[in-house]
Amino acid sequence: MKLLLDIEKCTGCGICELVCSAVKGGVFNPEMACLKIHSRYAKGDLVIRGEFCDLCLECAEACPTGAITSENGSLSVDQESCSECGLCVDACPYGIIHLSPSGRLFICDRCGGSPECVSWCPHEAIKKEESAT
Amino acid sequence: MVVRIRMHGSLARHLAGEGADSGNGITITFPQKEVSIAQVFSRLRISEEVVGFVAVNGVRAAKDTWVTDEDEIAIFPSVTGG
Amino acid sequence: MSYTGKVLRVNLCTGDVTKESLNQNWAEKYFGGKGLGVKYLYEELREGIDPLSSANKLILTTGPFTGTVVPCSGRLTFAAKSPATGTMLDSSIGGRFATQLKFAGYDVLIIEGQAENPVCLVIHDDKIEIRDATRLWGKSIFETESQLEEEFEREPGILSIGPAGEKLVYIACIGTEYYRQAARCGIGAVMGSKKLKAIVCSGSNDVTVPDMPGLLKLVKRLIWEDVLTDANLGIYIDGTPQIVDMSNTAGVLPTRNFQDGVFEGASKINAEAIRRLQPRKKACPACALGCGNYIRIGNSAVEGPEYETLALVGSNCGVDDIEAIIRFNAECDDVGIDTISAGNIVGFAMEMTERGIKDFGIRFGDIETYLKMPRLIGCQEGMGEELSRGVRYLAEKYGGGEFAMEVKGLELPGYDPRGSWSMGLAYATANRGGCHMGGFPIASEAFGDIDPFTIEGKAKLTIDSQHYNAIKFSLVLCDFWAVSLETMSELISCVWGREVSVAELKKAAERIWNIGRLFNVREGFKAGEDTLPDRIFTDPLKSGTPAGRVLPRDQFDAMLREYYQLRGWDSNGIPTPEKLKELDM
């Protein structure tokens, strides 16, 4: 499953990031969200960009214990096998994998098929596209 | 009789079904010689709750005003701040 | 509860940075935002200080919902003593600073004293630095932000002032994210008097609530059933420009220095005119609506123009050229001044010139000269220096007092009280001067069902509106969400983990209103200052719905008397000891 941002619709409210960290970690913290929405005035010009897990699998490759796997178009993590080494966190090109202070790994698993970010966006700016793999 | 309606702000969407944007407004025909504003709301399928105020021929009018042929009605949404 | 429990206090005289506990007692009674800010201000300031001296404080407050997913909660509030009016001031700003302050770990930031040389305060979590900002001093707000955004990796919240704030201009504002401002009552001059050029803040901590699943369930329902509804969507679809047609039709759109309430050029500066420019929408953090209209025309860019700007800088100056209004707006945002006061002052200067009372060299509709005004005023050049002091000063010096449209020294915003008598009362009694944010009773009256041209029931209507805003802006929920008291009660009960009834909110609202009044009373304000410009009482409007009308002085006086009575204040407008006791103050 691909996640895409419609920059014509995105207002930069960040509700998606707040909900992600809330659902995954029980806290509000955009820095712990498994997606990043940039909506800012760079030198006064409005720039909107979304970063989602695009299944590059750098994290899975970096993982020494095989805790991160990919199936049915999304990642999943076996928390028991995770050694909390943090190599996946460093490997992620978007910086959207996080290790919580309690040792839990936050990774975009498409919320089991029904992404929260998609369902919460007030303006339907995040779209999901089911892919063949 | 025929009246011309302009809906402003969020209410303009309700006219979409009648084939107009809020810029031009639409005309509506009633068989009666006079109708109340409430009847106009009813015809447009909007509830009074979402309406802030109404103007008839450019002047703010009470919601129990009656309108007649060739009147222009502007309908504004309720607002909370500005 | 959702507070961090910490107040960050920075003293710019000594360089001391302290972290102290949030006063929980005050948080329970005043919540956050407007209420908590004014409470801290009242308690920490003594009477009679010079607002531009080191004795003033700049108090920045978040609210209990800041940093959570509660919709429309991402705004910051400032409190200080106003250099323009001498009253208390509370001013609110959008953008991400508030949430970043909360994620950094602070509910409140208090800035005291004055730096000797220009400084920039940098906050990241518990790392606080007071950096030299000499290299930034003199730069406009846009230049300052542009410079600072290069120096920080994260996307921090940035607050800054322009030359106007540095020069202590009474109408100076504070800017953020280029195009948002806290603008009224000279808040920018307070920051400038501390030689504080900018504050940069980012945070990486969690914000927690006692019942996360409960809150998520509640908010999800509210977003679709209570926020994205007809009552609120206008602000997303068009933004505040939707009000231009409303005001013009109701006959309250300030035109040529409030000489009339209907502007022949309204259709050139209304929501449709803005829509043609194809704005891009921008929201504050956690806002499910998104009122910001980002527009770029030539070299000028704005998030706006907002209704107030379209009114005061457009119709009030006899200008119907939307591009000229945008340019004026952009200049104000860059040099760092309030568009409401700027437009009002320029309109006054235009009328004075046309009447031959004092030649300021500018007439209604004179776009060429008008476009020079923001920089003249903000940079204190030429006649800008005098103009920047406001219409009260100008009228005292040159005359024209009958049409100096101000209350307590704050220039009036975009609603003519002759077409909305409750707004007259609201302007006269707002704690920070002639202001439409203290209470907005016109929403139910001229823009609603209630007859605008009677005083009956207006005192109660105005009080209820003031209380509604007081609690809303203390919980910190945005003006533009028509949220009911019942829903506010549901939200705060969930986030605080205890039942907070509507009755408790109403009592808190009254308390919040009264503490602002007490501040002013302590500063020596008298009932006589709860009044309106002469024009409102004596000059009939000419056009539209309120044609031929004034707000008669005797009617206003009766309305005000009833207002004091209902508020439990004495005939001098001073809260009685019994009232204060009732409010646990």
C-alpha cells in the first residue's frame, strides 16, 4: 500500500502526525510519528511535502535480528525479536522510525490495512493506493 | 413569482445542486404571489440554524419577512468570530 | 491533566533562566491562554509601571489542549501591559510556536527585564540560550525569519519583531511564520523594549492526557460532526473575507474613516475577489479547518488579507484595489505593525486632510501615498513618526476628536456600532480598549437574529459573548470554531480527567473577565473611559440597513448602566467585593 500526500489539499495541520504518535505510543509527539508533513514558509514561500514509508526496506536490511518484515504491502515488526539496537532508526531515509523510551519500535505498518492518518485527515489529503505487492 | 437567491460562505455549496455558484446565485419560481423566508429555506433544503441573517434587496431583513416577485434574497451563514 | 507543569522564566537583565512549577491553583481557575496569562500578569506586575520599561513582563501562555489533537487548539497567547493604552493586553497568534513550547516542556514562558544589547532567545527542550542578535537588529520580520530558518535544523517556532517593534512604535506587532501576527495594543513594542529581537523554540517531548482512547474517540466524532459543518466551513472555504459581504449588507463596513457603513467597492474586496487570486490554504497546528489564505502577487505575499485588513485598509481608506490592499498588508507584516490600527490611522489622516483640518498629504483612495504609509509609520520616517502614535494622540494635537475612532487609545476594528448597538457596548467595555475579540455579540445580533437597533437585552448579550470568548481563549480554542460551552466542557473534562461542568466554565469565564477589569481599575481607569467616539453618537450613517441611524448617547448610557449592574459592578464600573468573593478571587 502506498501513501501519498495531495499537496493541494494539505493545510499542514499535522493532525495526522499527532494521531500516529497517539495510536502507536499513547502520546502526542510529532517527532514520534511514522510520517512527516512539512508545511512551512521557506524564505516566505509555501512548501508542502509529505514523507511516508515507501517500503524502501532499508530498515529491514539493517535489522540484525530480522524483526522487521514486509508483507502485503506494509512493514511489520516483531517487538519480541527487536534488540533495540536502533540501526533501523538510522537507516530510515525519512527519519520516521522511532524507538520509544520504553524500547518499543514505532514503524509504519499501515495500521493493519486501515491507516489512521488517512482516516483522520480532515481534508482527505492523504491517499492510499493499494499496490500489487 | 420569481425570486433571486445568493448564498454566501459555506451555504453556497447548497446551491451546487441547483446549478449555480455563489457568485451568480440562482432564480427560483414559486406559484404563490408571496412567500415567507422560511418557505425559501425549506425550498433550498437548508435549516434555519445554519443561517446567520438574511437580506432582501440589499437590506438586512428579519427572518419572518415575506418576499415577492423580483425580490433579491441574500443568505449569510452564521459566524462565530471575525 | 495535560499540563507540563513547568513555567520557564527568563530575566534579560541578569540572564537568569529558571524553571519553576506551574501554579496549579491558578491553572485550575484560569485554565491557560488568556485567563492564565492575565492572572500571572495581574499578580506579578505592580501598578503604575511604564510598559516600555524593564518592569513590564511578556507572558506567553499555552492552554490545556495545546499539543493534543483537540481541534483548533494550536494558538499562543501573549499578556503584558500595553504601551498604547495603559491597560492589560492579551493578544493571540497562530502558527506553531505554542505547540513547540509545549513539546519543549513548558506551559508558560515569562520574559522579564531588558537586555542591554539585542538578543535572541533560543529554546530547545531544557536547553535555553540567550544569544546575541545584534546582526539581526534593524531587519524586517521577513528578513529575520529568513535568516533564522537557515540557522536551525528543526522547523522551530519563531517569533520576531521588525523595525517597528525595535523603535517602540505603539502599533508594533510580533510576527511568526512570516505571515501571522499578534498585533494589537503595541505588543511588538513590549518585545522591542526588552531588546528581544526573536524567540526560537522547538521541542521533542511527549504531551500526555489521562484518557487517550477516550480523547481520540471524542475528537474524531467532533471533527466530523461539530467542526467540518456549515457553521464553520465558511472559514475554510473563504476565510475571514466572507465577512466583507456580511458587513456591507448589514451596513457596518467601515468606509472612509467610519463616515459610512456601505462601500461601493465592496465587491472588489470580498471573498470572491480573494478567490480569484487562488489562495493556498494553511492551517495552524491541530486545526481541522484552515483559515489561512496564502496569496502571492508580484513581490508581495500574505496569508490574507483578513477581513479586518480588508475593512480598515480597504473600505476605511476608500481603497477598492485588492492588489494595493495586499501590498499594504504585506508591508505592515514585514515592517511589523498592526493592520487594523494602521488602516484606521491612515483613514483618519485622510479625513483630516480632506476636511482641511490638518494636511497629512493623503486623501481617500490615494493609493500612491497610501502604499508608502506602512514603512513611514513602522520605520518612524517623516510624518510616520507622528501617525504611529495613534488617532487619539493625533486628535489631541490637531483636532478631529469627534471622528478619532478609538476607545481607550486602541483604534476600532471593522464593525460600525451604529449598525450594531451591542458592538458599541462591546467596544466600550473590552478590557484592552476598542476591540472585537473581547466579545463579538454582533454574531447573534446584526449578523444573526437579534434587532441591532435596540438596547433591550444587549447588556446580557454582550456579557455572555465576552464570557464565551474569555473561556474559549483560555482553554485556547480558535475563534473560528463555533464550539458550544457543552462541547468545551466535554473536552476539558476528558483532558483534565475530572468533570468540569458548563457552570464551572461560566464562572471561570466571569473570573477571567473580572481579573482583566481589576488590572485596569488598579491602573486608574475610570468608568468614563467606557465610551465611544462622538461620531457614533452624533453622525448618522448614510447608507444601507442602518441609514439615518446613530447609536443615541442616552441609549448607550442606559445600556452601559445595565451592563455594570448585571456584572455586579458599582456605578463606577468597579467590581464589588461581593462579586469578587463570589468568583473566588
